[in-house]
Amino acid sequence: MGHRGAELPKKLLENLEPGETVIGYVKQRGLALEKPKWLVVTDRRLIVFDEKLLGRYELVSVPYERLRRVYFRKGIVASEFTIELEDGSKVDLPWMSKDQAEEALRLIKKALEAVAVEPPTIVRKKHLTSEEVVLDKPKELIARGVTRPDQPRRALDPLEELERLKKLLDEGAITLEEYQRLKERILRQLTG
């Protein structure tokens, strides 16, 4: 478990966007010939990074706009940590221990509180032989580039806004149709 990103792998750091801030991370130590697995929480998204040997890796990016729920269940024999997206797809992290899951939930809650008007909902259920924790994203999530009502909103440069839209499209946070519609609106503003 850690913060800021001092020990994050180079390949993971190369995938961060300009200005993206790492809030914290949870790291699973690999076995003898395995590289570690990571859950990185940034101010914009969750990143699941599975480092492999010989410079290979798998990276899954979950923008907060697409996050629906985080689920953790700890039993006697095994645990389950799942990130659920708005479209119903899931990212499973079965390697996470109870302490790692608690830290991950704390970091995700902190990140969501920074970008949402309402706090996330957390439900805990303690059973005889297991425990469940569900963190639901607030319904009123504010998109990147938009601030809370009590904070001033800085005007984005139209070129920065186009770049941001392209990144959202590449991440799967918006559809091609949404991208084209928003791009046209920005271009109309540029031409007046």
C-alpha cells in the first residue's frame, strides 16, 4: 500500500495523463518469477496494472464517469474484489487481501469525494463466516473539468478541451457520437 507513486513501475507511469495525480495505490507482491499487480487510484480514474516479465503488461483504465460500484467480500478461504462498470462489465482483483481491500476502498472513496457533489454510499455486511463491503458511486458525479459549485471554474482552452474529449473517447468514457457532438460544439464556439 502506498501513496504518490515513487515506486510505481515506469510502464504504468508512462500511461498517466499530463496533470493526472496519483492519490494512492495497492500493490500485490508477485511470487518468485511474477511481477506485482497494482490498483492505482488517481484523481481521474482507477488503473489496474498487471506487470509481466520482459516488459509486458496489461492495463485496464476505469474513468470515474464509467464506475458503478466496488464490491469486496472476504470469506474464510478466499476473497473477492470487483470493480463494476456502468455497462455491467467487471474487473476482478482476486489477489487483494482484506487490508489491501480496505485501503483501496478508502482511496476510491477519497477520490470520488473530490469529484462528486454527494459522498459515495458504503454498505457493510458482517456474516458469520464472511464480510461484504459495497461502495456505490454517487449519482451526481461531476465530470473532469467541472468543479464543485463552491469552487471557481476555470475556462478551458478550446484545444485543451478537444484533447480532453479525445482522451475520454480513447478511454471509452464517451461514445463516438458523444465525441462528435461535443467536438462540433467546441468548433462552433471557436468560429463564433
